[in-house]
Amino acid sequence: QVLDAEVIVLTSAAGTTTGSWIDLTAAYKASILALITNGGTGPTVACTARIDLSPDNGTTIYTGAGGAFQAGITASTTYAAEFSLPEDTMYARIVFTGNTAQAVTVQADVTKLTGI
């Protein structure tokens, strides 16, 4: 089995941070681990990670079709959620959104099974 990994690190202030489309056309299976870390002052409203799916690299977008996870608001805390993508997923991206007032650090670790 061959596993490929990709790490995406983004900083999300109040507002939305969107990752690039991840090409999964050569993958048998894929998962995305979302990490959301609050700073020394937690956000008033927690950050949410969601997975968008697309059959055609973003022309058609199925918002949130890969799942969603809302972190908490506790200061200096890291929240994690793993999204196991459907086997027929062609393209996926992660979107971090919803936190207000305070910035959070967000990260997406992508793992792809590309060989057996």
C-alpha cells in the first residue's frame, strides 16, 4: 500500500479560510484530519471545519458533503476531527469558517491511499 500525505496550514482570523482543491482522482481512499487551535483568548464563536466535494475540480461544488465539525471556544486548546472521504470522491477541499473576534490556527492533514 502506498500512502501520500499533504499538510495544509492556514491562519483563520474572523472570517473564512478555504483550502485548494485536492486531486483524489488517483486515490483509492482518502481522509482529511482537521486541526483547529484557539489562541490565548478563545473565539466568541467557534471555528467550523467542513469538507466540500466536487466531481470536476470545483466547477460543481457540493458544500459540506464530506462532513463538518465545530470546535470549541476554550482558549489555548486544539480540537481535531477526521473526515473519511467517500471512495468515489474526485476532488475535495477543506473550509474553515465561523469563528469571530479572535484568530485561530487551522491545519489540514490529507492522507491518500494510491496503491495496493
